[in-house]
Amino acid sequence: MVIVMSQHATEEEIVQVVEFVESLGARTHISRGEEKIVIGVIGDKRNVQKEQIRVLPGVEEVVSILKPYKLVSREFKEEDTIVRIGDVEIGSGEPVVIAGPCSVEGERQIVETAIAVKQRGALLLRGGAFKPRTSPYSFQGLGEEGLRYLKKAREETGLLVVTEVMDAMDVELVAEYADVLQIGARNMQNFKLLKAVGKIDKPVLLKRGMSATLTEFLLSAEYILSEGNSQVILCERGIRTFVEYSRNTLDLNVVPMVKKVSHLPIIVDPSHGTGRRELVIPLALAALVAGADGLIVEVHPHPEQSWSDADQTLSLEEFDFLMKKVKSLVRWMKHEDESIYSH
Ligand code: PEP
Ligand code: MN
């Protein structure tokens, strides 16, 4: 249920509505849009009745939301959410490219990559210090040492850092070093972890689980928002299908679909989405055409020597080529009839 306040509602009236709803055992979440103030009713709504709320002063409308997610829905917040990370904005219409190696392997590797991707137009640096590997015998990441190298790379280049957190107990540690905390596909439904990142004041990059439906994906984002953190960037990274020629199938359908049902920004990961270097560039471009707010791409100065995900990692030359294509595509999309993207 959402309560839409009238444009002339006073602060006092808003407080009254919030207090009334909370006295009935539910929780509230206020969204202050440009035009309207909307109060989301979440939690235990058993005693909350529409009729009682509709008559309170300042209330314009009470709307039931039939979808299982609320705070992430367009009904709750009509305008797009823009996630701000330093000077970078994700979701403002200008696609943002996040690039870097799958794993942080050492100080030189990450600093060198950071300098190279920045030169080519990346605005954020990626790199895993805690790695979710399918096999326990694969490289598990450098842990805190890796976080220190990421910090060094940020100091050297000014690039803001995106890195994965795998355990609720590590959230505080990772948040000390990272500008954006990534929740990986395998942890999309680690609810304890989602709640933990919901309590911090840093943006979260939430990757779609490899077999998650759109509703499950959005409900995972809802966990984070319901704990108070609304700086969530969704990320499509491919799902498991029956095809055998690629690691995953990049579900680009989900991009315009997310835009329709949610206000959150969505970026696309064509590296994990395909698992094959030669597919990364075409799918990256397709993602932008589909309306993605950005890309996250694996890049390494010597891809064949990558300690993880070598097959899907771009070289600096390939990344250079991708960025040139991205720039001309973005220019074309801006210049071209905007109506192809309007509804
Ligand atoms: C990664 O970004 O390196 C990663 C492990 O991604 P995903 O969780 O999407 O597999
Ligand atoms: Mn990877």
C-alpha cells in the first residue's frame, strides 16, 4: 500500500499519517519526489485499513500495490532514481562504464589497469578481493590485502571503486575501502547480507542471480531498500539457459522491463553474461541500445594471464575499441530521433 499525500500537505500532516500507520503495527518509508510525497506502508499491514487512512488530513489517495515489491516499484516512486557516487551519476541518462579485472591480483596489476581504463573513459574501477568461486580450489581472492591495493589504485587515479562483499560480517570492512559494494549473483538471495548492506550509507551494485526471476531480483533489491538504503544499482549478468556455446545468456529483455516496473537504475555485465571475449563488445553495445544505464566489463592488461575469468576478459586494446564504439553509439543515440526511446 502507498499513501499519496496531496501537494499542499503540511509536514505536520505527514507526521500524523506516519504516526497513525506505525501505531497500527506497520512501518513506513517516505519518498519525497519532485512533485509528490508518497508514504510506503511496509511490514505487518494486517491492521492497516485504507478507509481509515484516506480520511486523514493531507491524504490525496491510498493505492494498493499488488506486486510483491513496493519500495523499488514505479508506483511508489515515479521518477528514475539516480545513484550518485562522488561526481559520477548512474541513472541520469549518460551511460557509465565500470571496468577492471575480475580479481585483484596485486598492486601493480590493479594500478596499471586502473590507469589504462581511466585513460579510455571508464568512470569506476572494478576488481574482486573476495571472490565467489565455483570450486574451493580456485583462487579465492586476496581479501583485505586486495582491498588495500584497490585503495591505492583509487589514490593513483581518482577512480571510484566497486568491489564484492560476500559475507555480512565483512560489510563494515569492505565499506571502509569501497565506494560501491557489489553483491554477486550467487549471493543475490543471501538475505542476511542484503539486510546488512541495507543498513550502510554506500551504494550497492546488486547482480541478478543466475536463475532468478525478475520478481525475485526486485525483491532482493527491496530487502536493501527496506532497511533504509535506497542507493541500489541493479545489474543483469546473464542467466542459465540450455545454450551450450556461452557461459550464460544475457537477458537484455530485462532492461526495458526493469525500467517499466522499477525506478532503480540497471547496468549490464556482458563479461559474465557471455563468458566469451568475442561476444562481450557486441552485447555491451546491445545493452546500451536496450536502455542500460551503464556497463561493467572485465579488463586486464594480459587477459590470458588473468587468475580468474580469463576467457571473458578484454585486453586494453579491445577495451579501447569498445570505448570508442560506446562513445559513438551514445552520440548517435542522443542525436538520433529521441522518440525511438520514448513511449
Ligand atoms: C564478478 O563480478 O567477478 C562476479 C563473480 O560476478 P557474478 O556474481 O555476476 O558471477
Ligand atoms: Mn569475474
